[in-house]
Amino acid sequence: MRRSKTPKRLALSLILTWAAVFLAAPVAAGAADKPKQTPEAPSTRYQRVTDPSLYVGAETCKTCHEDIFNNYEKTPHFVTTLENKRGPEWQGCEACHGPGKEHVESGGDKTKIFTFKGASAEASSARCLDCHSYGEEHSNFARSAHLQNNVGCIDCHSPHHAKESEHLMKEKQPQLCYGCHLEAKQQFNRPFHHRVNEGMVQCTDCHNPHGGFQTRQLRATASSDAVCFKCHSEKAGPFVHEHPPVKTEGCVSCHTPHGSANPRLLKRSQVNLMCLECHSLTIDAGAPATPTFHNQAQKYQACTLCHVAIHGSNFDPFFFK
Amino acid sequence: MGKEHKPGRSLRNHPRSWAFASGVALLAFVAVTGAWSQQAAEGDGIDSGNYNIKQSVEFGYRFTDFTGSQATYGTFVNLQQGPRLLDMTLEMRSLDHHGLLFDRLYLSNFGYGGDPNNVSRLRVGKNKWYDFSALFRRDENVWDYSLLANPLNPASTFTNAPAGFNPIIGTSPHLFNTRRRMGDYDLTLLPDSKVRFRLGYSRNVNEGPSFSTLHQGTEALLLQNYRNTVNAYRLGVDFKLLPKTNISYDQIFNYFKGDTGQTDQNQQFALANGTPVDIGISLNAAANQPCGGTFLPTGGINPACNGFLSYSRNGRVRTSMPTEQLSFQSTYFKNVDLSGRASYTGGDMNVFGYQELLSGRESRTNLRNNEVSGPASGRHVAATVDFGATWHVTDKFRMLDTFTFSSFRNPAQFGSSNCQFFSPSLTTAPNIFNPTPTAGCTLPADGVVGIPVHSTSSAADVFQNFSSLLLKQDEKTNLFQLEYDFTRRLGARLGYRFRHRAIADSDFERTAELFYPSNANRGDCALVAGLLPAGCTANGDGSFTFKTPLPIATDTGEVLINEHSGLFGIWARPTDAWRINLDMELASADNSFTRISPREWQEYRLRTTYKVASWVNLNGSVNILEKRNNVSEINNLQHSRLYGGGAIFEPNDRLSLELGYDYSDDFSQILVCFVSTVAPAGIAKCPGSTVLSEELSIYTNKSHYGYFDVMWRPIHRLTTHLGYNVTSTTGSALFLNPNAPTGPLDSNYHRPYGGFDYLFAKGLTGKAYWGYYGYHEDPSLVPQDLVAPRNFRGNLVTLSMRYAF
């Protein structure tokens, strides 16, 4: 078969794109550089002010914000106040809100310190990511669907007033996710569903809310398979006789993973309706057509009665066993 | 196979349960008076030593009363009667942040005592030294929904059938009653240091009895002892030695063990000589299933019938999957965020000790005994490279690029050895050809020397088959986007994604066969124009040997697909309280791998949340997905449209109301080719066929979901709850079998609930809740509860006490 030129064009376009990024970034960064950042000029990239004379310490913040401080003291973030290897810009309240001296000296002028309320999702998240971006869980948040839709860290997390102490969440799953993803609530309340409402499965088991390289922020197994195989491991294979769409199109080609009115979370109410959509006589179609003796008015309408190992078989090319 | 859940019982019949629950309540109430004076307000915990401790426990009893289909209730709900640890939490925090073994501990549990879902979560950590998390989940999976994999036998009359015989199958032939236990354990050492270590272990065990089926002549019902185990080990190291850069290395090892075996224990009938036999579950007298004249006038099963006298199949599947992964994240370059990952998996699959033994009859081929054995092996080789970059050109303008390369190859092979023995009936012993011994086969215990009685469809008596197959896919995707924040309240993005996929497969088969008389010239040695075909040789004793002629061709195929997508999105915050998000994707592909894979698709998503006032929250969403593969002979159109809205009213902490409604509309049409004796007259034949009918298969599914939840606290001590969830589904499909019910396409699922919490004292709350689960199919039929076999109604009352400090 004649080799397509598309991969070469793709590679060339990628090389040019990356070259533009790496060559132009320092130049543009130089042009975009601002004078030493002041608290009044939030940026989508968090530049920590390193002048220690501008910092007052968390105990000073407590004098006016005692309730917040008391909550903060109970959270893992309080450990930053014990930080003694790096400067005050990494410690306590000012690690996130920036230097507080001007805010204190002005009698509490909110414009003299960074406040998360009213800040853009980019700017507020940049402060969190300066510590939390290192690790596969958060490293792609800048390109995530959430941040692209102006949903930042503090839309789900609350460093001061978390309702759920685990991960400092404003609300526990799945109620937190249902707040925006209404359609998921309906899907998980259908008769056949993954047990998210029952607490067995969480949204974050399958999706990474902080983004990733897959579409829909789906996770993957270590062997680059669909995340479904983490629990449904017997379907992963490899098999001698693969059912190719399972591996090439994914489980969602036949199943609706959130919930369905149809048994086994299938997209169709009857098994044969699902199978016939691919296994019908079509010129150039890859899937074999249904044999002529498969009378759909009889037992043959229950395809998986015979084709039991439908996700793949080691022993039979027709998936009988 | 015994079922674990018991029929529902009424409260009236169990005075001991009442006494138990009352005793718990009384004990707790008495205990409170002494404890109250020592309690701090719930939520603050108590300080003990160097720790602040908060704990809660809720213990209770559930009463159940249901009518209708126990099978469907078990499949959908499976909540049974009995005592329960409904919830338990423990939270500890070091006061001086220098705890001896830990600074933070969080433990939660629920569902223990008999509920189908049990979960325990633990997080414990010591500042700068370690973080440990553990998650244990246990899930009972009862599946007995009878529509799926059901032969839907008609109510036909079997002459001479024994008294009480009913061909209708009421349960699922693929019934499950399994338990899944999953544990995930992760330890991070020195979490804040420049070099940190991560260790992890996961275990997933899924086991229990289930049913399966096997097609060989008839469809026998097999008892399947399901057991699959995965052990996964993870080791990772993170290096933050370079400025603003983290490099991670992970070594992961997954080990899968499949030990599921099958036997036939469904011999419900007997031959005339008293030998038990399984005639299968496809019973249709008009279609001669399992055979014509199944029951003899003199009693017993017709020995010419398809049937299983005995069957077993087992093999140990072992799959090891090591993965190496290198990843990095960096903000070293000014205004550029970089992340990347590369991983490689080289997995091996082996099947040890595979053996299949059948004693029975396949009437089409006269097969009487069959032995299959042989090793299977395979590999899963996968390589993935991901790279992402964000360039913050200015504070308002960003360029993003994400590149993904993913490749997998699954070569695998099965070398089977088959020995088959033949006879004309279930009561006739299989013949062993003589004088040539059947080399390499275990002779059936009831075999007799003689010439096997073959049919023209009989396979070879002895054959070895080697199948070697490969499936692979290479995928390259690049997504380039531009983002611009016009103001603090408005932003947009534009993107282009290109994806190239190359899917290929290959199939290599090599066969060696030995055909004994009678009718030795059959199969691959059937005479062609009076001559032996290539690969066949006569052995001189009437038997023939076939070997796949050389060179052996390998069937290959390749599908190339190029996808182009345009993406657009906009977000807006007209006020701080109002958020609107819209994004859309318009895409096309020049090819498709399956008939249902789209060549064009569009997706639109709109979400909005609006905090009208401090006590009023509104939200809404619209999701529309349109797909098309409407080339000739396919004509596939699909859409999935979801619309929803909700509102939350919380005027104060004593009253709240949440309500919402969602509507979903799923549609699909596609041309299908089939044979059906009840096909409508006048429909066309499929192109290229004079037998297969072609019809447009239209599927519709419209679902309404509505809910409300009210919380009202009329007095400080009393909190009441009332709510309702209902899912109503209607739809239609192309029904080709006259016995197929609409089933879930015409169903309602009601779940109202209500109850109250009473605060007896600080930290001590009594609870009483009622929940109803009602599932109804065919609501147009009255009385539906008697007609539709899968309906059920369940009333659950849970009484509990919660103690917290």
C-alpha cells in the first residue's frame, strides 16, 4: 500500500511548532517581563517576591484573620510555616497570598495583597501550581479542560474552609462534580450504572480533573490501555483472537460507562441490535457479516449466548469460549 | 448455585429485630447523659495528648420488604436486611505538628455488615516524612437480568414432555454472583524533599459463581467458577534537582491471574437408560431445537439429540505486564510550561494447562467426544510518548500544544491439539479406529474399537492447529490551541486537532489433520473433481493426512484514518456569581474502522451556574453529540442530546430545597443485514445477497430524570428529609424476535425517600429513614406488577444511631 505522506507532514509541523516555542519564548518572555512583581499586579505566572523585608509572617495574619488562621492550622498547608530552608515567600499565608507588609501597614487594604476572590482562574491557579504542578496528577492542569473553561483550583478546593478534609475539597464527590456536570447526575441515576452514587467508584477513578493527555481527561492504565481495565482486568487481554474494536475504538464503542437504561451499560437494549450494526454485509467492511443461518427470530438474536467471550478469546476465533 | 440474598421479610414478622433496634437506641440514650458533660461541640473534636481527635460512628439496622422480581432487585439494589456499620470516621491531627508516628490521620468506612458496597479509606502522614493512603473496596455483583444472552424461547409445545416442563427461560444464562475486592495502597517517602520515593501496591480479586454458556450443537448452561486476580506493584522516584523541573521514573509491574473454569452441571433430564444429559437452554420445538422429537414417547431424551453428558474446561492464564515510565514537568523556561511522558510496556500472556473435555453429541457432525489442549501465549507491547507545552505569551494570550504518540502490538498464538470421537447417538459408544492407533489422544473410557461413524460435516479425527494473530495500532495526535482572555470576565480559545491512526492485523494458520474412515474424504481432504486436494495424502489404511500446503499465506489488513477537528470554546463570567461555558468540536475523518465509527461528528457543550442570591443557586447544561457515517450501505446517523437544569434554595441553615430535571434523547439509525422469518414483507435484500434482508435499524431512547430533596429543621434537634428520584425511559428499536420485550426501553425507576435525624444530645443523633425502590417495565400494561417479570418494589427502613465528637 502506498505510504501516506501525512505522518511526515505531521512531524514537520510539530517540529516547526516546538522550534517556534523554544526559540521565541525567551524573546517574548523578555518583552513580557515586568518590573519586580508587586502585589497589585497579579500574573498568570506566579513570580514570588523574594525580598524578605516585605513579609510579616503567619502569626501577624492571625491577629486579624483568626478564624481563617485556625482553620488553616488544621490543614496540611500549615506545614509551610515550619519551612526553614527557604525564604518567607514559601511560608504560611504569604506563600499563597504574597508579601503582606503593605497590606498590614495600610490597615488591611485588600488591594495591597493578592486575594483569590475575584482573581482569574489562571492567576489563582498559578499560585497553587507553583508548588503542586510537579507530579503526574497535576502537571497538565494548565492545558486541562477545567482551566480552559476558567475553572481553577479554588473552584473545587478550599484551603481555608474545606468541607472535606481529604484533598481540601469544597464538597465530596460526586456532588461536587454534579454541580456543573448535571448530565452525569442523570446518567448515574439510571438503572444500570457504575456505583458512583453508592460511593464505590469516584469520578476521579476514571477521570483526572487536573487534566491529562487523553481526551475527556481520562486516565489510562500503566500499560497504556483504557482505564476500564484497571477494574475489569479480565477484559484487557492480550488475546489470541481479539475483538478489535475493544482495543482500537475503546469500550465506549458499545458501552455508555456512566449509566444506561440498558443492561450491561450497553448502548442498545437488545444485544443483536448492537452486533448487527457492525456485523452486516457491507462491501469493504472489516467486520464479518452475520451468517445466513442466524435467524434473528430464533435463538440467534441473543448473540452472546454463543459468542460468549466477546471481549476476546484465546481459544476460539468465533469467541465461543 | 445458592443465592446469598434472602427473600424480603416484613417488619411484622421479626419482633426480635424491633427489640434489637430498641435496645441499641436505649443504650445509646442512657450512655449519653454521662458523656454529654464531657463533650465538646461536634466538629471540634477532643484534644488528647498531642492529638486532636474527631470521630463518628453510625450503627444501625435495615429492614427490607420487597415484592416482585428478586432477580432484578438483586441486580439493581441488593440491599438486604440486617445490622450495618453505616458509617465510621476517625480524624486525628497533631497539635504541635510534630507527632510521633503521624501528624494527620483520616479513616472512613461504610457499608460493612452486609451491604453490597463496602469501602474503607485511610490517609496518614507525617510532615516531610511520609504520606500513606489506602483504599479498600468490596463489591457484591449480583446480576440476573434475564433479557441479555437469553434465547427467548417461545412458548412452544414439546410432545411427550415431562410434567412441569417449561421451555421459557426466566433467569439470565449469564448470571453473576461475584465479589470484587480491590485494595490500593500508596506510600510517598520524603514528600517535600528534592528526591522523593513512591511505593504502591494494588490488588484486585474478582471471584464467585456465575453461569456461562457454550455453543456446540446446543447451548449448554455451564457453571463458571469466576476467579481473576491482579497484583500491581509500583515504584517511583521524583527528582527535583534541576530548577523548576521535576523528573520522575516509575517502574510498574502488573500480574494477572485468570483461573476461571467451567463445568456442565445442568443435566436436568435423562436418556432412556437413565444417563443424565443437558439438552441446553435453546428450546424451540418449531425450530427443532435442540432436535426434532426431543422427548421420547417412552420417556427420556431422544439419543439423536444435541446434548452434553459432561463437560469441563480450565486453563491458567498468567499475564505479566511490566511498564517503565519516564516523565517530566518543567517551568524552567520563562513563561513556558512543559510536561512530557514516555512509557514502554512489554507484557507476556501465557495459558498453562488448558484442557477442554466434552462428552455428548453434536448431531450435525456426529461428534461424541472431544478433547482439546494446548498452550496459548501472546504479548502486549505498548509505547506511549506524550508531550505538552503552554506558552504564556502575555498574561492574556497563551499558545498550547499537546502531542501524543501511542502504539500497541498484540501478537498471540494458540497451538491446539484436538482429538475427536464420533458415534451416531448419545447412547452409542464412540468408536476408536483400528488398526491405526489414535496417537496422542486419551481414549474415551466407553470407547469401542470400530470404524467411526462420520457425517459429511465431521471435522478431522485428530488435528493440530496453530493460529498466530496480530492486532496493532499506531496513533499520533496533535492538538494546537490559542487562548485569549479578553477581560477578567471573558475568554475564548480556538484549536485544531489532527489524529492519524493506522490499524493493522494479520492472521496465520497452519493445520495438520488426520481423517479416519468412514467418509475419510471429507473436510480439507474432500475430493475435488475426483482428486485429492493439495496437502492431502493417503495413508494406505483408508485414512488421509492433510497439512497446510506451503508457502502459507498470512492474511493481512490495514486501515488508515485521518481525523481533523476544529475546536472552539468561550467562557464568560458576566458577574462573579454567574458562569457560562460553551465549547464545541467539529470533526471529520476520511475513513472509519467500524460501521458505527463516525466520519463526521459535532459536539456542543453549554454549562452555566448562577448564584442568583446567597441562598439561590441555579445551574443548567446542554450536551449535544451528533455523529454520521452515512456512506452507502451504512447510512448511520447518531445523536445524543442531554438537557438539564437544577436549582438549590438554602434560605437558612434550617431549610433547603434542591430540585432538577434532565432529559436525554439518544437516537441511532443504520442499515443492517439479517435473516429473520418474521421480517416485514417487501423489504429489500442486502446488496450482494439474495438471502439477507436489509432494513434500517432505528433505535430511540428518551429518558426523563427528575429529582427533589428537601431538608427542614423545624426545631434545633429535629432535621427532616424528603426526596424523590425518578427515571422514566421510553424508546423503540427494531425488534426481530417476536418474543423480545421492550424491556428497559419502556421502564420507570422510582426512588422516593424520607426520614429524620433527632439530636438526642450533643454528638448523639438517632436516625430513621425510609427508602423505596420501584422498577416497572411495560407501564402500559395493567396490572404491570403481575405481567412484567422484571418488576419489583422494595421498601427499606433503616434505623440507626450516630455518635460523633
